[in-house]
Amino acid sequence: MTVHHPITVDLVHRGVTPRVYAMQFDTNTRAIQLTMLSCGEAWTPPEGAEITLSYRKSDGTRGVYSHLSPEESAISVSGNTVTAVLAHQVLTAPGIVEAALVVCSGEGRLATFPFEIHVAPDPGAGEAASEDYFDPVDHLKKLATWEVVCAQDAVTLHYTLEDGSAHTDSIAFDADGYPVSITHDGATAPGTWRDADA
């Protein structure tokens, strides 16, 4: 039950911004069928390239994804045509969604010029949470570098993701060696220690 919205994007000449139209709250039933060109000639993504859909909604929430669930890909490739199924969160806010396809291969990253998704409000639907939506697959696969630092009162993990963002996680211990708090990027949550139930 998928509706395809064909558009064409030239990676060199921006031209007129393509538009597609969708209804608010449609879920996993609309797909952008994007034909990729370079100076008017067919451009095919490299074999094995990782392709994601990047978007920003009218309310400022955003996301980047390539899967609808850990088991279900949102992206398929046939020659120079990439089909991307629109995830639920892409269409939760009425208005214009700016979107682009991003192709990553090795150290290279190439994004299409933006296209627009015009989301019409659904007059019969109630409110729904409009949130950021990022790829549901295991993000540990995106880990680029990491370092563990052990001290008497804490164990700290410094790591960088492939997108360049740096993070720090730390578990603090009391004098008896029991964990008392967990910190992620400077935000600390206190906790308690208990033995597993018998």
C-alpha cells in the first residue's frame, strides 16, 4: 500500500526545488522516488553506499534515518533511482518539510539539494507528538573512536560517533565500590544499588 512520488534532482545544477505533497499522519505509505543526475546524466550511488533521508519539519523537529525499524530498511536503490519511504515522524507536523538524501561511501559524503514535502493538515485527526526521529538501528555501529578511563571512584567512557559528535558517559562509585550515579554528557542521574532478587 505504498504511493510513490517521483522527483528528479541534479547533484550539480540546483534548478527549481522539487515538491511533493502528503497528508499529515500518513505512516510508511508514501515514498519519495528520487532520480539522481549529474549535469543531466544519470548518477548511480556507489555499491555499498549508506544512504539516509535527512529532514527538518515546519516545527523545527528533525531527523536522519535509513530504517523504519531495526529489521526494515526505508531505502532501496535501483540504478540511479533511490526510493525512500517516509517514516511516521516526517509527516506529523503540517507545513513544509525540507528534505535531502545523503550518500556516504568511505570517507565521502554527498547530499542532494533539498526538496520539499508539503504536508496538508488532516482535518479528522487529533493531536500527535511531533518529535525528532533518528535511525532506529544500533547506533554503536556508528562508533568511530572510544577511550575508557578508570579511576578509583569512577569509570568514564569518551567516544566519538561517525557524525563527529563527541560524548562522555561516566559511572561514579562510593567508597565501598557501589555505583551511585551515571552521567551522560554532563547530565547526572543519581541512583541506588541493590542485589538482584533471589
